[in-house]
Amino acid sequence: MSWILLIVAGLLEVVWAFAMKQSAGFSRLNPTLLMLVAMLGSFTLLALAMRNLPLGTAYMIWTGIGAVGAFIVGVGFLGEELSLQRLIAAALIIAGMVTMKLS
């Protein structure tokens, strides 16, 4: 169950990062509110997952899901550049998360 909570927490991190971008520096109310709700949910689920998972593992997986997820959303929805270097960086983050999970 802790892993499910952690994965959902990571996905909510992607939501709040995207909402923060859409808030235009907190000048748009709805994206700002979505960001706050997603942040609260993400941090809460991370804290619950950390009851049973090691700190280093939980935090790395959470931030990794957020980083790679934000990269995918940026490329897929915001038209950000997709380059070989960025793909390699995302692959290295994923490799680090898999290695952490297996250790």
C-alpha cells in the first residue's frame, strides 16, 4: 500500500508543478488553487508512504516521478523542446529510481 501512496503522491507532484506553471506566477486563481490542493495531497501521501518506506527511497522515487512526469507534460502539453540530451537525462533519472527500488 505504501508504494501505491508514493506513486500517487508523485503523480500529484506533476499536477501541482503543471498547475504552478499555469498559474502565471499565482496571478490566475483556479490553477493556483489546484496547485495548493495537489501540493497538500502530494505531501500528505508522501508522509503516509514514509511510515513504511525508507526516507531516501521514498523521497527519490517521489521527486523522480515528479521530475520525469513534469518533463513529459512539458514536452507533451506545453511544446517544450525534446532533445536527445533531455531524453538521456530522463532515462538516467528513471534508471536511478529503478536502482533505488531494487536496492
